[in-house]
Amino acid sequence: MYVERLHLVNFRNYRESSLEFSPGVQLIVGKNGQGKTNLLEAVYYLSRFKPRPFSKPSDLIHHGQPYFAVGALVYSEHRRVVVKVMVGRGVKNFSLDGEAKGSASELRGLVKTVMFSPEDVMIVSGEPYLRRNFLDSAIEIADAGYGLCLKAYRHALVQRNSILGKWERYGQGLPRVLEPWDLMVAENGSYILTKRVEFIQNADKVMKENYPQLSGHDYSPTLTYWCSIRGKAVRQDQNFTQDEYLSALNESRSEDLNARCTTKGPHRDDFRVSFYGKDAGRLLSQGEKRTVAYCLRMAEERYIYWKTGQNPILLLDDVISELDEERAGRLTGLGFPSDQVFITDTRVDRVSSFNPEGIIRVEGGVARVERA
Ligand SMILES: Nc1ncnc2c1ncn2[C@@H]1O[C@H](COP(=O)(O)OP(=O)(O)OP(=O)(O)O)[C@@H](O)[C@H]1O
Ligand SMILES: [Mg+2]
């Protein structure tokens, strides 16, 4: 899978740009603040139809403009598709090969990407919601059913919490009012848990295979899913059933009534990255955390390939400049399984060992493609 053409209108600091890319490694070079990350973000947006963590949709619209549009011609599985999106304040239009689509969920994951960015260290050392976001965003690209379950789960959770917020009003009728939402939470929540545990087990293998090689250490961090429904870490290959989930909801009913919200479920879970039994977020150096974060993104890439048979496009934002020379060299040596890899850097010489097919120079929101 690779992007052949990309068209941007009013996207971040780009006014209007049309670019053509070849498969292989594409270097995006330019000084600070010119639009390198923004270019990667445009490709990312066509894959997820959501801004990246820490951004709002309106941030993506060029200052003072009413909308942004991104379109791409993408080669995927022996055919070419044209994906377009236009987002204004309060309006969103999507299309595939010129045919309008009703919602982003119909197109999400059609273009598969994994973005590596310096902010990824926050997955290791930040708040639990960042780790949950990482899991959800990775799995929903690989499995459209997961995205639908998440949507249904969140809807049911809002309804359930609103009932719990004023439970006294329902008197004896409370169990009957909660029942349909409990069922919906349990049905979708058990699927979400099963998939998240599966992801973490795979990611743990990817970490063990790659962290020692990248870091030069002979020990690798361990990943474990922490499940609030079970009240413990889940290590084995295990499926969650709707019945198990429903009993856990029943058991935590009085706690939920006290808290006036749903105290257990995927929205309260976390995964732990531990090193010698301790929290990696506290123990590791910045560079080591970056290496762990890099392995987590590799795990995302491997999971998408495992589930879909397609290698996602890789978007590597400032990854090399963040590592010491030795680690950067090891990373170069690993190679990439993908058909196309975009790599940003302020200096060409630092990334030229990736044997680029294309070089894109970015200056002041204008990108110019230069063949290598
Ligand atoms: N909505 C927007 N409208 C106009 N400009 C924007 C918008 N959002 C971001 N920018 C600007 O785009 C510029 C380029 O940002 P970008 O993050 O792509 O830079 P970069 O080339 O990756 O720089 P660095 O090397 O520092 O990472 C920044 O100056 C930023 O303020
Ligand atoms: Mg940048």
C-alpha cells in the first residue's frame, strides 16, 4: 500500500499543495516549523479521520479559513482508490472514488498508517487514557468490528452513567432500567477486552524480539494488560464472555451506585510496561522510553499486518534525531516491511542511510518533491 498522490487544501500551514510520491522511503526535510509533521499528519488523517492525540479537529484548518480538505490516490491490493475528506466547522464530507460516504467509520482503516512520533514516549510514561487511546486506535485500523464495538460501548456507557447519576429516581425499577444498557456494555465490552488482551500479548512478543536488538540490552520490558473487570493483570490467551462481564457488573453494582458511574470496564483499564518488575515510565531514561515507544509502534504495525495481510504506510516523525547514533544505526539496520515509509528530519545526511526513493523539501507550508 502506498500514496501516489496527495492533495491538501487549507490543511494546517498548507494553503494548496499537490504532491506525487513513489513507493519506498520518502524523506521529508526542512527547517523547524516549515510543515514536515503537518504533511505526515495529513496522510494520518486519511487513515483515521481523527486528529492525533493533543489536537482538535479545528486545529487542522488553516488559520482564518472555513474548512480543510485532504485527498489521496492510494495504491492498495492491485488497485487504485481515491479517498477524500473535507472538514469545516460543523460539516464533514467523505468520499471514496467519487462516491459520498455517510460516515468516517465506512472509510477508517482503508488507508492503513502507523505514525511514530516523539510524543509517543507519553504512551510509556503518561496517563492511562493515552495507553487506552493507543490500543483503540491501533486495533480499530486492523478490525472494523472493533471500532463499531467501541462506539456502541461508549454510547451504552453514557446512558448507563446517566441512570446511575440519578438512580434514586427509579426506586424498585432500577434493575429493569439498567438491564438493556448492562447487556450492551457487556456485549461490546467483552469483545473490546478480548481484542486488547490479544494485542498486548502480540505486542509483548514484538517488544521481546526487537527491544534487545535496538537498545543493546539483553533484557526487554514486559507488557501486561490490567483489567478492571477481573481486578487483575491478564496474562494468558483468554477470551472474555458476555456472562463473565455481566456478573462483574452485578458484583460492582453497589460501588457504581455510590460513585454514580460505571467503575469497571475497558474505559478504566490500562496496560503496564514493566522493566525488572518496576514501572518502565519511572525507571527508564528518555532515550530508553523512546525505544520502548518505537517497539510499541512496531507492534501496531505487526498487528495490522497480522490481521489484514496489508503492510501499513509508516510515518516516522523526527524519530532518528531523537536517538543516539548507535540506536539510530540499529534502527536503520532493521529495515521496513512496508511499501512506503515517510521519514521527516531537519537534516538529509542524518537519514540518507535509509536509501530514499524520494526527497521532499518543505519550506513555509510549500512542499516540493525532489527525486533522489
Ligand atoms: N491550523 C494552522 N494554520 C496555520 N498554521 C498552522 C496551523 N497548525 C499549525 N500551523 C503551523 O504550521 C507550522 C509547521 O508545523 P510542523 O509541525 O509541520 O513543523 P515541522 O516542519 O514539523 O517542524 P519541526 O522540525 O519543528 O518539527 C508551525 O509553525 C505551526 O504553527
Ligand atoms: Mg515536526
